[in-house]
Amino acid sequence: MSLQKKWRKLSCVVLAASLLLSSWPGTGGNAAYAANEPTVTMLSQEILTSGAVLKKYVWKSMRNNKEVQVNGNVIEVDLTNPNVKLDVMTGTGNQFTKKQTVLGMTKETKAVAGINGDFYNTQAEGVPMGPQISNGQLMATPPYLPGFYSFALDKNNKPIVDLFTFKGSIIAKDGASYPLGGINKTYYWFEPSKEHSHIDGMFMYTNAWGQIDRSNDGVTVPTEVLVQNGIIKQIAVNGIIRMIAPEDGYILRASGKAADFVVTHLKEGDPLKADYQVLAQDPNKNYDVSTFKMMIGGHTIMVDEGKPAAFSREVASLCCNRSRTAIGYSQDMKTAYLITVDNYGDSKGLSMQELQQFMIKVGVWKGLNLDGGGSTQMAARPLGEFEPVLVNKTETGAQRRVVNGVGVYSTAPQGEVKEIFIQAPSFMFVGEQAALGYKAYDIYYNPVETSKLPAQWSVADNSGTFKENVFTATKPGVAKVTAVSGKGQSTANIEVVGRNQLKSMSIKADNMTLTEGESVKLPPVIATTLTGKSREIPPQLIQWEVLGIQGELANGTLKVNSLAGSTGAQLIAKYDGYSTMTVIPAGVDKVWYDLDNFAVMTTSEVKPQEVKAGVSIKLSETGNKYLELNYDFTQGTGNKWAYAAMNTGIVIEGQPQYMKVKVNGDESLNWLRAEILDNAGKVHLVDLARSINWKGWKQVTADLSEYPISYPIRVKSIYVVNEEIGQDERLAKSAIGIDDITFTYRGGLAKPSFNSISLTINKKDVTVNGKRMMLEQAPVIEKGNTLIPIRFVTDALGGTVRWDDTERKVTVIRGGKMIDLWIDNPDLIVNGQRVTAEVPPVIMNNLTMVPLRILSENLGWKVTWDPQTRQVTLQ
């Protein structure tokens, strides 16, 4: 949730106005909130290192009379523990202008954990808006703007959340001086005057500024001065010095009156003095900032004295429920809290007011808001591991490169091994192999290298076998495995899942189609256990069967030899006697638009009128033609659109189920959609990609069956949307490529016959479509459930029945549905789902009798019951 080019998010309301907000939490009152008090529940906690623990929470609250929940992550750091410290991580190589993901910064600086930090102007070089002190060194100074709070640690590790400012001057040899505007600052606009910060300004840039361009946005003409060891080495009037500042000096950037000062008072070879300090905005507070260990800038204050604070900045531009990042400390000043909450999937994000409540409930006494939205990231090193991982779910699904972050560092020496623990899958399947490992950590909870410490592995009760550290599960249940290394020993229980431990099994083949002569990769099969755990079954453990077409199954692929007029196939997957089935339709892809062979007239359109866009034909590296849509969203307000508008006179034949487009992504995070005009004149807005978060060519697919479309259809446009919310987080000026617009036509299985059968309880007489026949076994009622002879009825109603004598199992297949039933067992499998019947199938007169209710409910049969004649009619 970074800053717009003109700081519009942060400057549309001055400080005085922002203090006049309504009585919501954070603005002076919480009475309205009390009626629907949210809950915050800790789900887990894990020690990261001595003095730091990661706690995971879930927030639950009501919105619009509907319960929502939000996942939150909190790293608590013990500020009294000498084995851990907080510090600021910066870009790449500890330099501004070289943004990096939080995970990347955490790895590079060997931090135990980290979160993203300060706000920044996404259209500028990539530097923090606020101050920064890293490892005791001042790297950036506060801006001259109201309401921007910072978090700091003084020389005694005491946490501070406060407002800071900057005071400095450059003093020439002749005694003349000029105010210094700041250190390593990009351009911004003063409030409330909205004057450009660098007009008549003089700014210092150190070696921490990682590029030779120093905030040249075209508004001012720079004059630059190179200073080394306090001596002026070079002056470039109305020009720049083409180097990064040296470690033993700095470069001054001056413009307007400041440039006049340089020309009048500075000379190469003269000494030059820089006098500056960071200090509290409140003159009654006397911090010695020069001795601070760390400082990071942020946004508005959130919590003060354990209560929602009045926002010191306007927060309307940070609107809605988003991912958030925050930092704060406890009432006793002994604990720092590093906080992220997620807006992704089922986690619905928090408003700024809700974030205040969350912070308070996890222990924050005083704290502030850091950059959120797509920037929100938390990385942490799992116990016993050497590398950190991303902890939270990012809002865009991608890890954004940001300017800085707060890192957690271990300062402990290497200690004795405290514990070893086995790393194993949460559960395994019968016959699956897994290489088990073990990790160790010392008395300071830091990882211990185990690669040179061999372990002896064993498993109890013959529930599996080991070959070195590779475990093979041989029977369902719980496998108790043990690793012994030196004096260390660890035991883990691994759930081994067989048929009886499965709740469901499904084939993930939603977009799969069959084409004659082609080979397709077999889809993944996902199993869910009775305890609610889910994952893919290893392909080598799946037995496949295909019905309805001529095909070969081998090496994880299905080769379609012949469709022979079939419109689809029944694909069956089996694991340990548990089966599921899906229908794979025959499909035909027809390219409609590719510029090399088929194209229609395409023009550019925009909304609002300030937006700029254009379309042109480009050549790829392989010489293939494609359409480029370039856009410029830098002007205008609100939602913005750039269209590649197409000739709607071209009708798409038939009723395609899918629309596929090859897109050369630009990582803009903008929204990609298509306008489909249907036969009723209605325009459907079809999502192609909710976020363009990739670079290079990629095929995107839209399922047209999800839209109430009246065929035939026409393509009106493909377009890019830059939404108003979070607009500053996405590229405003870029281009995408469009090629190979393709429509997929899918078939389906022939519908089963719709015959009618009439049966009478305890009578062998039966009629099929009015024709009288005789059964070997009459229908009966057992415990209030009607049992019918399965083979006769299924054959008559258009299905197939299989019998497995070894398992005493009956399988019924009709159309796209399949049921497995075991004799004398009430559990049965319906389309991969475990179901329990009131009565089990039984054998009567050597015939299988099954409960009618289960079959009728799951095979789509219509059942009519006449209580007077005790007659059952099936259709």
C-alpha cells in the first residue's frame, strides 16, 4: 500500500482535519464497536530464536451480518534478551533504490525473521518516506510532513513510537549557510502548501543511495556537489555528478536558490561542513537520536496506552479491508510486536479501525501502521532450519519488492544441542516412500548443522521399512518412527492413510479435454482424510482406467487413440480399493485471433478520457506477430481502463465453453478482463487474470460456462483495469502482449436411457417400460429401507454393474456417476465421497440387494412410492 506519485494518499487531508474523524475506534470512541466485539484466538506459537516467538492468530468478527475471519501473524521480540535484536533491513546490499522482497532481505542479512517497513513512492526511485537508522547509522531523515510516526530503539533498547523531524544546514568556508532539506530523500509535496520539496532545496545523498540519479523528476534542474572527507572535490552546475556517493563523503543536490548558494559560496578544494540532527517534533521531548540503535518510519499512530488512537494521518485512502503491517510495543516496554494480517482467500483483511483492535488484543500498548496492501510480507526461519520462508499469504499472490523492513536477528553464540526432531510428511499413503530427515537446534534455539551427523532409523510394529533414511509405509494406521543420532533421539508418529482413513478422493481435471491422436498428462488426484488433511496422492500409487474411448494409459499420460464418435470418456482413479471418477469431454480448440492468420480490426479505447492507450502489431523473438496494448494510467482519477477494442461484427461459431488467450505479462498487478457480447445484447465482463503478476508469455483461461451467456457470442474487447483501491501499488504505465485468442468446445457423455421400472415389495413381478418380467429376488424392506436387486435395475435404467469377488464389492457406473458398495458394510463411496447408508448391501438368493435411497439420491433416479400397493416406480 505504497505512496502515489504525488503523495495523494497521504496529503488529501491535513493533520487538523484528520483529527476530526467520527467516533469509531481509533478516533475517540468505541461504543459502536462493543456490540459486535471481535475475537482474536491464538492458533499456534513457535520459537524462532532465543527471545523471539511467532504466534499465529485468527480474528473473527461480523460484517454485514456475516461472520468473517482474518489470519494474523505476530512476532514477539523480548527486548530484554541479549541474544536477540531488532534492526532495519534495506533493499539489496543495504542500499536504497534497489528494492527487494522481505524474504530476500531476510536471507541476505541472515535475519531470523522480518516484516516489510516504511511507505514509499512507487513512481520514484524506491526509498522510504520516513527516517531510517540501521545498525546505529542514520540512513534517511524524516520528511517535513505532519503525522508520520516512527518506531525506534534507543541505546538501552527502550522502544519509542513518536513523531520526529529534521534540522540541518550546510556551512561554507566563508561562514554562509543554507538549510539542508534532508538525507537520501526523494521528492515529495509539503502539506498543506503542496509545494515540491526540491524546489530551492538542498539535499544530501550518501553511499546508501544506490544510483547516480538523485531524485530528478523533471521539476527542478540539479546542481551537484561532491564532498569527500569534508572537502569539496567537484561541482557540477546545472548538471549531475555521474557516480554514487563515496563511503567517505556525500553528494549534495541543489536547485533554485540552493543552486545559487552553491555558485556564490562553494568552491572546489574548500572545506564544507554539514551540521544536522534528527529530533522529536515535540520540543519538550529530548531524545538523543544519535545514539539510537534503529529507527524505521511509518504512517499513522494506531494504538496509544492500549487504546485506539486518533489517526494522525488521513486513512480514507488506505480504505477497505486489506492486508496490513504494523509494529508496536508492550506496556512494560519489554516486548516488541511485528504484525501482519492477510487479505487473501478466506482471510478477508482488516480495516484500519479493525487493525487497531487486533493490535490491542495481541498486547500492543503503543504502535503504528507500516506499509500494507500488496507490500505486506512476513518471513521467518522455522525452528531447526537455516533458511527463512514466507509466513503470510500476500494480497496479490506475489512477493513485492519493497524499500526496507524490520529484521529480527540472533546475537547468540553457538550452543549445545538442545533437541533434535524428525521432519516427516503430515501423513503418507500406503506404498508411498519419503526421505525423512531430522533437524536440531541449540540451547538458543538456533539451527545446528546435521548433515555430518548420521542417524539410525527404525519403525515400530512392522508398519513400514527403512532403507537408510527413506521410509516406505506398508500398512495403514500410525507409524512410529525413531531417529537416533549420538545422544539425541526423536520419535514421530506418521499417519499412514489407506482406504478406511479416506473421507474423499477427487480428480482435478476441470479444464481437461481430449483430442484424438494426442497424449494428455493424467490429472492429479487429491485425497482428504477423515481428520481433514488433504494432499495429492503420489501418481505411482494410482491405478487408472478409461472407459468410453480407445486409449492407452502409461507413464502418467493418456494417449487418445480413437474417439470413435464419442463425446467424452469416463476416467477412473483407484487407490487402495478406493475409487473416484470424472468425465473428460472431447474437445476442439479453434483459434479465432492470432494476427498471423486470423485477426479482426482492433483499436484502442480508454476510460476516463485522461487515460492514454494504443494498440500496435509487434514481432516476437521468434518472428510471430502479436498485438501490443500499451497504456498510461498516470492521469485521471478513480478506476481506469485501457481497451483493445475488436470488431464485434465477427460472430464466434457454436457454444464454446472456454476462452483462452496468450498474454505477455508485465507484472503490473493490474486486472485483465474481456468483454463478451452475447446474442441478447448483454455484455459480460469475463475475468482472464485477476492480477497480471507474471512476466513473459502465459496462457490464461476463462470458463464461459460460469456466465449466463446467450449464444452466439462476439468478442467486444480485451482490456486492462487499474482499480482505484490500491492504485498506487500497480504499474501505471506499461504494455501487455495479446495473441492466440482461442475458443474451446467441449463435448460430454451421451445421456443414459430414461426407462421406467415398476417393482412391488416382496413380489418378483416387475414391469420395464410396461413390459412384464420376473425377478429372481423380490424387493424387500429392511429396517425401513427398501432393498432392490442392483444388477437388474441398473441394467434396465442404463448403467453398468461390476462385481469384485475378492472384496465382495459392487460398483455401479451410470453416466458421470459411480458408486462402490461392499456387502454387509454400510460405508460406500459415491463419486469419491464416503457416505454411510442406514443399512448395508446384502446377498439374497445369490443376488446383491442394495438400499434404494442411496442409489436414487446419487444416480439421479426419480423414485415414486405408492403406499397402497407398496409399489416402487423408478425412472
